[in-house]
Amino acid sequence: MKTIEKILYHLKNEGPVTAKVLAEKFSLTTMGIRQHLQSLEDEGLVDFNDVKVKVGRPTRHWQLTEQGHRRFTDRHHDLAVYMLESVEDLFGTSGLEQVIAKREQQTYEQYQQTLQTCETLKEKLEHLAQLRTQDGYMAELITTHDGYTLVENHCPICRAAQHCPALCLSELTVFKRLLGENIRIEREEHIISGQRRCTYRITS
């Protein structure tokens, strides 16, 4: 993978970051990283914010632009939106709800096959993060002081979900069914609300 692609993936996964951090991450000079960032900025894929610090000059943090985030968008998103619109046009809201319910059940059954052998909540969530990554969500699990946070750095169905928010609700329902009634799960960040990722806070 080229350095520019590595930078884009790092920004997608980690959010705003300084050139110095990127230089250390990829064993390059800060000047070399700045040249790559300048090239990406010229393409409209990244921009920056200068963050004030107590002493010295502000620290420049680089981040993906909306165009940069679109670089990761699933290639089939337009087809997905078209299919949803067609189902709704042909069969009405009821038809669309049936399609979403069918997808929800299939996703649940697919994930449940893997998770049914897990003995602990952590084990379930680790496997769930792997499954979501395989499905294109660039997922990771973070242990917190009171539970866990499931992070999805990308949404391959983002355009479809913007057209049909019920898809997002359906995915949250799948998580709740998989983890059981005694586990509390709340979505705290949401890509289609303008945030850079989706996060789910999970406590028992």
C-alpha cells in the first residue's frame, strides 16, 4: 500500500492526527509526511485545524474532508439506493419494511452462528467486531472503565442508510438480539448524523 493510502486509512480509523504522529507511525520524516499531506489537501481529501496549546505555536491536526470520507464509500452504494427506491415505488412502505426485516434476520442468523459458541460478553464482542470488519465496517472493540465500546470507522451502506434510516435501527436491533436482554447497548456516535464514525457503548 502506498504511503498516501496508508495516511488516508490512518485518518479514517483514528481521526485527526498531527504530521509528527504520522511520521513516527510510518517511519518517515515529518517533512516527507507534510509533503504527502499537502498533496492530499490539493486533491481535496484532507484539511486541517490548528489547535491551541498552552505553550508555543498551535498544533496542526489533519483530518479527512467529506470528499476524503467518500473515498471509502462502497462502490455499489448507488445501486443499493436505487433498489430501495424501486422496492418502495413498487410495493410501498410495507414492501420496504419487509425487505429490511429480511436483511435483519439474515444478518442475525449469520452472526449468531459465530457467536453461539462464545462464553463471555468480551468474546462475543471480539467476534462481532471481526464479523463487522469482514462486512466492510472497519470495526474495533475498545475496553472502557464500565464496559466496552464497539467502533465502526466506516459504513459501507451509508448512502442507503441516509435514504432509509430504518437500516441503522435494524442493525442496532441485531446487536441487541445477539447480546441478550441483560446487556445494554447505546449508539453514541452516528456517521449519518455527520460524525466520522459509529460507536456503540455496551454495558452489563
